Amino acid sequence: MTSRAVGTSWPAELAAVLGPDSVITDPARLRTYECDGLTGYRVVPAAVALPRSTEEVAAAVGVCARHGISFVARGAGTGLSGGALPVADGIVISLQRLRRILHVDPVNLRAVVEPGVTNLDISRAAASHGLYYAPDPSSQQVCTIGGNVAENSGGAHCLKYGFTVNHVLAAEVVLADGTVTTLGGQSQHLPGFDLLGAFVGSEGTLGIVTQVTVRLLAKPAQVRTMVADFATVAAAGDAVTAIVAAGIVPAAVEMLDNLAIQAVGASTRSVYTADTAAALVVELDGPPDDVAELFDDVQRICRDQGSTKIMVAADAEERALIWQGRKAAFAAVGRISPNYFVQDGVVPRGRLAEVLGRIAAMADEAGIRVANVFHAGDGNLHPLVLYSEADGEHDRAERLSTEIAELCVELGGSLSGEHGIGADKACSMPRMFGEDDLATMLRLREAFDPAGLCNPGKVFPTPRLCGERPGPYRPHPLETAGVIERL
């Protein structure tokens, strides 16, 4: 999809409002911004704007509005669904220079930050007050709060503490016409339409966030962590179901299969058993007496479900090693595969064993390996489809990745838990939503952005972009439009 009207004077106008050092047009430098974490598809934008303030973001958006130029907001570029994929002839508005923590308020348990602040830096800033920011994506050391808001990110501890939307009280945003407004307020319970709730998770299609007020939590009094090994992936899945069915809500329940464990072992100091079929990471936190009792119950349930080994973290160092391995798993897969797709479907917890068996069968049929490492507690799968671009496996791997996402819908789940739909899964949206549902979503989007300039080509399918070729291969929507470079 291209911008509908690219005027001849806009580069000079953009440089005038931001300063020449804040606009990139050099072709070599532009390639830095041609994709996000979904690296299989790339588009080079016409320019990149690097504003330093809300006012400069609004000025850049105003230039786009006056000239009919599409724009895409970008944070750290760690997204995995192509949500920050540029638009040909459009502008990328990077928020990396807006990285100040403006205020930490320990009395009212909140912090005010700019969108370029990393997720983990919020917790670091609050740590001296005995507080932290609960959402913790695996990329939390590098992903930014603006991107977390766009995708409604979760993380390992979302089972107990919820997603970004549960921890954002207010957001200052720049709308598609350059207007600056504030959504939300000092409380999560405000009268009227929940516009903040609509904005969080809108994947940059409703505007650009320039300031976020987040909720902080007190650090738990006690934390205990364990790793339980299982002889089969299905048994590990059944253990997750049994833990939750017992009325226990751990802070986190994560699963790694053997391929993921091999990858972690090849790249970090691993505490995981190298030859186990699957491992569950279970963490409980809260009052010490409660944690002690429930921790014993979880160990008993795991043994009843066939656990072959249970390792309990003896101290903070062992706990850190467990989480280091889990959070390094995505990047570690690069040690065992030159290329991979990451999916993000969700299934009901009770169908974990079934869906993992189906994925294994689909992978065997396609002749493609799939590693599984995911948030098992809330059924948020992260299958990594491993392939070699050099060996011509891209199309088979992409097709399998799409089929896995759509399988999740078939089993009563959804296409995404936290990575978003982006460009990657837009054509699968009709598998989950009917025409009336999609039309209602589009009406909301058009209310915020009538001209359709804000991150176009994402989330929603169109006949032009999602038309199928003859045969089984379904092209990526931007490839169909002829504006995308295939690797």
C-alpha cells in the first residue's frame, strides 16, 4: 500500500519543523528501518523522522496530514508481526529519542514515561521504592513502552498480573491529524467510553502515543520458582491444566520443549535438563505462608502428572538462571536454525496437549521443525517455525506458520495473544471475525483516522491485499501489492 498523495514539498517542510538532523532520507540509512522483528518482509520508507518531543511528533504528523502521506510509528523495532513495517513512499516516525522517565510517584503507585523508555527501565527506576512494573515481555531489556502499548504486550507474569492494558492509567497521544489529546486519567475506573482501552493494542492504527502513565506494584514478599521435567509435551500440557483446575494461580507458568531447551543450552548457561521432552517453569509469589503451601501443592500435581524431575531454585541466582534461559529462548533459536517465524496464537488451557500434538503432526507433514516456548498458563503459544531461506524453505515455513495461527482459532482460541496481527496475520482475520465484526472495528479506526494514513495495511484484510493465487500458496499481503522485497 502506498501513500495516496505524496507532495513535492514535504521533505523540506519536515526538515523545517524537526531540523535537518532529525530527518533521514539517505537510502543506505533508511534500510535500518525497513523491517521490525519479522525480518522476512522489508519495505524501505521514503523518509524517517526522529522527533524529540510530543510537539515535534505532532508537527511531523501534521506534515503527513497536509500532504496525504502515510506514516508508521516505530519504537525499538522488536515487534514480531510486521506492525512497524514501513509503507512505500511513506514516513517512519521513530520514537527512540523520547526516552525520559518523567516522574515516579511511589505514594500513588504510578510512573509517567515517554514511549522510548524500555520496559525494564521502568522497574529499575521504581526499584528503590520497593516497586516494579509487572508486564515483562521476554524482550523487556530492549522493547519500549510505546510498542508495549501498541501491541498490548504481556509477558511471563501476565497469567496473574494481566497485560499492558491492565497497567496503563493514561496516555498522551497524537492523532492522525496532528491533534494532541489525553486518554484515560488518574484512575482505571472513569465514566464514559473506554477510549484508552481501545487505543491500547490498536497496533499504531489510531495514533501515536507520546507519554504513558503506568501503574506500579509492590514487590512480592516471597517468590519461589521451580522447573519440572516431563517425558512428553502432552504430559506437561496436562500438568498446566491440572494446576489451574486446582484453583492455583501462579505468577507464571512457562513451557519449553526439547528443541527450545537445546537452543537455550547452546547459547546460555542453562539449568534445563538437556534430554527432557518438555520443561515447565512455575513461579509463585505473595505472602510467604501462602506461597509455601501452594508451592508444595504444585510439586505434588506435577508428580501426579508424570514429572520425571523437579528442580527448585535454591536462591536468587538460580532463579535468575531459570529466567535467563526462558527469556533468551527466542534469540537462542538462531543457534539451531538460520531463519524462523514466531507465531502467537492462543488456545484454551484445556486444549494445550491437543494443539501441541496437532502442531507436531503438521510440522512432520511439512518437513519443517517447530520449537515451542510459550506462556502455558494462559494458553498463549509461541511456536517457532524453523527453516532455511538458502534451502528454499521460506514459503513452506510461512504457510505452516499461518496454518498454526488459524488452528488456534479452530480450537476456540485467537490469532494473537500479545504480538499483534500486524501485516503477518491480517489475511487470517476473517477466520476469527465475521464481516460485521470487521466493519465495526473499521468504523472505530476511521473515527480516529478518517484519511487512513496511520499505519495502513495492518490488522485488517482487504480484497486487493488478501486475494489468493491459484494453488495452495497464499502470498503475503504486501507482496501482492508489489511494494515488498522478498528475501
